[in-house]
Amino acid sequence: LPDVGLIESAFDIDPQLDHVVRFNLPESTRNVLTRVWPAGDLPGLPPGVSPRELAGDIRSAQLTFRTPPQPRVRLVVEAVDASACDRISEALSNLKTFFPEQSDLVRVSRRGTRVSIEMDAAAINNLRSLSTVARDAARQAKRVESLKRLAVAFYSYEDREKHLPPRCFVDPDGKPLHSWVVAICPDFEQLALYRQIKLDQPWDSEQNSRLRNVIPSGLGHDSRLPISHTTIRAPVFPGSLWQGDGPPRKLQDITDGTANTIMLIDAPVDAAVHWADPSPWTINEDDPVADIFGDRPSVRVLLADGSVRLLQRAETDNQKLKAMLTIAAGD
């Protein structure tokens, strides 16, 4: 921010710490942040901590730290007034909830309108682990939301076309052109992208070159994947929704019950493909567990009733997966 400068008031500096960073938040900056920062809880922050409220409460701060192998951090915050200091003190004290068995690793103190918090190596390493867990949880929540949006898109498509989307588009000679994802783009808030696709040309043709580096929102955003690739796949299995290239299925074809039938799977990374690629993800008929779980202990699946379920490998055998993949096997 252009009006963030060095603080003028002096803080005590711990001679055991190597580096010092100082900054202040002028009133104009605080006014901007209180308008744009979120008011509610965020993943990775202690419960009850509001970024918007903190932005309005902090006048200036000083961060002093020592780098590894023996890291140590001390943060001193100066509040705008006594009430703000109370809120900052409570927010920093809530960090102790992250260390239920090691609360002494985080030391919070207060003097006037200044609050300080200190953490040593063990607390810092613990906080890093918790931050990683929080990021993973946020990423998983986003994937669940994407799968639910896809379910809504399937229902919209089926309501309009009177059948579910085909596994892929084919040309007059039966050659696959585009994946099922392309079919539901208009129902997945991707109408503008859909209108740019040459449906009579293969997905990777020169005429469709613009598809190479884009991906519909919700299907990608995984740093482990090549650009425009997704792990959300339609499982091709004997008796499944996606078997064969014949007429598309209808929801009424699922006589085993939509709440028991898998529609899509968040596949292992090695099964990822470009979202428009019509190549089938064929599941091994004898050992579907190996293909669907890969080396993962759990996997998320979208069921035909629109719900998302987390399957645990320890609780899922091949027979159970076969029953969930088929739509009308009476199982």
C-alpha cells in the first residue's frame, strides 16, 4: 500500500533476534482495509478472528525474528485505543487454542495499548503444520463445491435435453471429438467458452487451439497437474452411466437408486486429462479399488442424487465399488 511507512514510535528490540520489520497503518489505509477485507472467520485463523476488525484496530506493528535452525518470532502490535487493544489481545491469545498441550510455547503479554506475542521453534513448526492442514481443508471444500455445481449442471442438462450428457461427442464416423464437460459448459456457467468451441472439430484441432490453456472454473487449480487438466473424471465401467458410446442415459435409468450410484470421481493425479479430452477413464472390472483410489486413503465421489461422499479405502472393497458404479444391477 502506498501510504504504509515506517512507524515513528520506538519499540523495544530484542538483541537476541536478528531481523526487524516495522510498518504502520495510517487511518486512510485502515479505512480501505475495513471496507475490502472479510468480516468473518477464515480457514487457518483462530475462531472469532475478523480480518476486517483487526485492520481497523491496528495502528502499527513490529515483527522481530531469528531465522532457522532455531527460529523465534516476536510480534508487537500497537492498537488505536484501549478497546481495540482488548480485541487484539484476545485474538492473539486465541492462538493458544492451536497448541492445547503446549500452550506455554506461545507467550502473550500486554502493556498499555501494545500487545506482544512470542513463539519459539516448536510453536512455529506446529503452526506451519496447522497452516498446511487448513489449506488442504480449504482446497477439499472447494472441490466438494465444484462437484455439487457439476451435479446441478447435469440436472439442468437433463431437464432440457431429456437425457444426461453423452460420455463424449463423436463425428459421423464415430470418432470422439469432445468430452462430456464440453456438453455441460452452458449449464456450468461457461456459455461464453462453449460458443467459442468448434464442435465439429476435435478438441485438440488447430481450430480449437484456444482451449489448450483455459479450463472452466472449478475443474482445475491444482499445481500438481499440467495446465488445463482435471482429475474430475467420468468412470467407464460395465453397467455404469458412462459405458459405451450408445444413447445417453437418463436419470430414470438408475434403478439402483441415485443415492447409491456414482456419477463422477475425483480421480488420482495420474488419471488427469485435459478437460475437453474425450478419452475414456476405463476402470478395471476386477479391481476397481486400485484404479479409483490409486495410492490415496480416501476419494471423493459425486453421487447421482447430487450429494458428495468421501469413500475410505479401508472401508471400501471391490464388491462395494462395483455396486456403486453400476446403475441397474439390482445391488
